[in-house]
Amino acid sequence: MATMKAIVVEQTGGPEKLIYKDIPRPQAKKDSIVIKNHAIGYAGEIMEVGSDVTDFKVGDRVVYLGNETYAEYTEAKVASVEKITNDVSYETAAAVGLQALTALTLVRESYPVKKGDHILVHAAAGGVGLLLCQLGRYLGATVIGTVSTAEKAALARENGADYVINYSNEDVVAKVMEITKGKGCHGIFDGVGKSTWETSLQCARRLGSMISFGNASGVVPPISISILAQKNLKLMRPQVYGYLATREESRKWWGEVFDLLAKNVIKTTIYKTYDLNNAQQAHIDIQSRKTFGKLLLKPGENTSKL
């Protein structure tokens, strides 16, 4: 049986539970493909196609969304795969990947950002946060970002934030109200979760939209829906996969991502690239909250070959 290197989680716990070991290599089913990962989790080269697959061939360069991706090879359903052109590197495709799809669907569908809006972006120097800043600027909004350090504040500004609030030493609600002349923000994009929920609620303006899309600090606790009534707020908890349920939707959103990338509307910020066998350290670094932008994993030098 052919094997490959992969990260396996056999017990719950911290990064030390990410085990690098040999496991069976996947095989294509009739409606799926097998991808050799060049950038773990998002981008690679097709090595095998199923008998019913007609849109792809061996050798195609692709991006994808899938499961069991911390590995040298990944099986993926064709509905979640799109081709990339030769002028887009695997690293760039991976760096925009899921996070660009997330940011784009957030500002197009979850809360359609428009010119003149004030929007609040929590964790503005993170992977999705930086892309939200870029897209907010592109769409003509005033972007207010929150960060934890001066270094991250500078990065958020470089990527389109008009105002940056360092929550380590500034009152986020007070600053937002000062910037918006007491009205609050039209749209709140909150990928942090538990620790920012109350702040987000207070920063939203009357008739505003609260978009809670992540739980970096923990899950938002149960709420009484009546808390939305005071300002007639809209609340949404989207997930990107819900916007990519069909082949047509996948083509639409991936197509716009790569169009915006070609126009330099969105750009990648890669903090560091790690070998797959060093995934533990990558996760330790993320948890340190000292990183910014995107962290990438790639297969190690001693990878399996077909």
C-alpha cells in the first residue's frame, strides 16, 4: 500500500498532539481527484482523476477546499476545486485561498459593504482581517480596525484601515464613537468571538449589521435575541462553505478572488512558511498572537513520490 506523510491527531490537546507520521495515500473515487499538495491545505497539482471527472486532468494546477489536508496528498470533490493559471504561484494561491473567499463573501453577501459605510474589523492584522481592510478600501468604506500591537496597527493601515484602535491601551467603543460621531458602524466583522461580542454590540449603529464569523477567543455565549431590538440590529453567523455549495457558486467566488488578485486589489501577506513536519511550531506561533497575515505549511524535502 502506498503511503504518505501527514499530520494526524489521535488525542485531543495542544499542538504537541499534532503527530507527523506515515498513513495510507488516498485514491481517487469516480467523482473525485487526488492532489499533490505544494502548499498544504489549499493548492497543488492533480495526480489522479476519477472516471467520471471531465473538467480536470492530471497535471492541472489547482486550488481546493477539502478535508484531511495536512498531508502530502489530498482527495477532493471536484465541486470544491478550481484551476489556477501559471502566473499564480502555489504559495500565493494558498495565501489568498480560504481567507480571501471568506473575506469576499463577507463583504459581498453577509453584509454588502457600500461606499460611505463605516465598518469595524476585529483582528485587522490577521489573515482575514487584512483582506477585509483591503476590500473595505476598494468598496469605498471607512475601515476601522482593532489590533493588539503597534506593529500590527502599522500593517493594518498599510492594507487599507483608515483608523486603527490598539485595544491593549485604548477604549474600542469610545474610539469608534468618536470616529463615527456617536453613530457607530454600519457593519461589524467579528472573527474573534467571545471576548469581542459585547464590544461589537456597542459599536454597531442603529439598523447596523453584526457579522460574527469566528471564535478565535472562544464561542459567543448564548444570547437573548431581544438584545438586538434596541438598535434594530441584524445578526448573522455565516460560514464560507455555505456560499460554495454548487459548482457555479465555486466558479463565481474563486473567479472574483483571482480577478481581484490580478488587479492588485487584494494582496498576500505571508508571515512564515513551515515544513509540514514542523506543524506543531506553526500552531504554537499562531497561539502566541505575535504573528500576522498568513502562515503556510509545505511538504518537507523528503516527500513520497508516486
